[in-house]
Amino acid sequence: MPHTEVAEGTLFYTLSRGPADGPTLVLVHGAGGSRLHWPGELRRLSNATVYTLDLPGHGRSEGHGCDTVNDYAKAVVAFLDAAGVERAAVVGHSMGGAIAQTMALGFGERVAGLVLVGSGARLRVTPAILEGIQSDFERVAELITRFAWSPDAPPALTELGRQAILETGPDVLLGDFTACNNFDVMERLAEIKAPALVVVGSADQLTPPKYTRFLADHIPNAQLVLIEDAGHMVMLEQPAEVAEAITTFLDSVK
């Protein structure tokens, strides 16, 4: 499997090559996640070349996790540099969506489009979570799992999600949630020039639909897709619907 050297350490990624004239995507997972938070339907879109990476300190990537969204955005730009990708559509889930917005604001020439999945312009984290990560990590992992999935999500899937959080570890997760808690671009969304697709599950309890409606209302060239009967992990609960929405979006802005 491919690895790419950047200043933050060796980053692990997968690559699915699409049509030569198709767009290039980079999939950026959320807090406490990895490339495995993106299902095969999205890692292998038929109309695009797709890079799916583990952020520093996550999954099979080396280095340390960051504690600011800006540092993660710089790491993704460094990844694009190392991979020889001039411009890409950035698809981000939750914290990954914050990273995508930060890239669009600070590195706009590198961003051909945005897909923000279960994200927001501000991502406050309750102090109980931040404190609990350090004092009772397993309890916090269970709490996050309870709110991350819809009631109809298969128990086997939610258990895999809980295990993924535990494997990330408390230090990296605390850095991720600290980054989320300090993220706020609510007053800057009008500066985003790239076309955007905003996707949310109707049962998302962590970034409720009102968060994504705010994004769609304030990013100048944005579309909103609501996926029924899905929670915060919408791309894993309804992968075919999310893949169809992204494919349609890419075709519309090609």
C-alpha cells in the first residue's frame, strides 16, 4: 500500500484511479477516525481518482496527531504536494469537513470543490467529553458511539466504530476534539469560492441538520443533500446514497 513522506511523518493512503479526464478527490476522515471511515463505495468512485488518507497519528500513518484544524489542513496540503496533485476536490467528514473548509479559505487555489459530510462551520465539544477523554476514556468512547449512529444502525457496525475510537487512543482523540472545539469559520463562509456539496443524515445528533443548513445558506455556491434515516456516520450507514450524491455533484461541476 502507498505511503507518502511529509513533514508530519509518513502518511498512509489508498489510491483508486478513475478516468484520465475525471476529477481528483481526497477523502479526509473525522476526529478519532481513519481511512476506514470511508466505505468502498466512496474510496472507489467510478468517475474520479480518489486518494483516501490517514491523518498524522491515525490509522496506519506515522507522526503525532495535531490539536488545531489549521495544522491538519497544512498536513493535507503537504500530502497533495508529495503526491503531485495540484488541485483536488476535498471531501471531509466532521473534523475532516473543518479541514476542508480551512483548506478552501487558506489554500483556495488547491481546492477544486468541497464535499462537507456531517460537518459545521463551528464544532464545539462539550467539556464533559474533553475532560472525560483523560479521566475515563472507555466511557467516553461508548458515549461518542451512542451519539454517532442512528438508532437503526447495525450493532456490529457501531461496535466497529467504538473499537476504532479505542484504537485511536486518548492522546490523539483529545487533540482532535481540541482542534474541533477551537474551530470557527462562521463569519468567513462567504469567502469560500469553490463549489460545495453539504451532506447530512436526518438523524445526526453530533452535527445536526441545522449545522449543515447554515453551511449551505452561507457558502455562495453550495448544495444541500439530506439523507434520511442516517446519523453522524452517514457515509457508513447509507454509502450508496452518499456516493450517488457525490457522483452527481462532481458531474455537475466538472
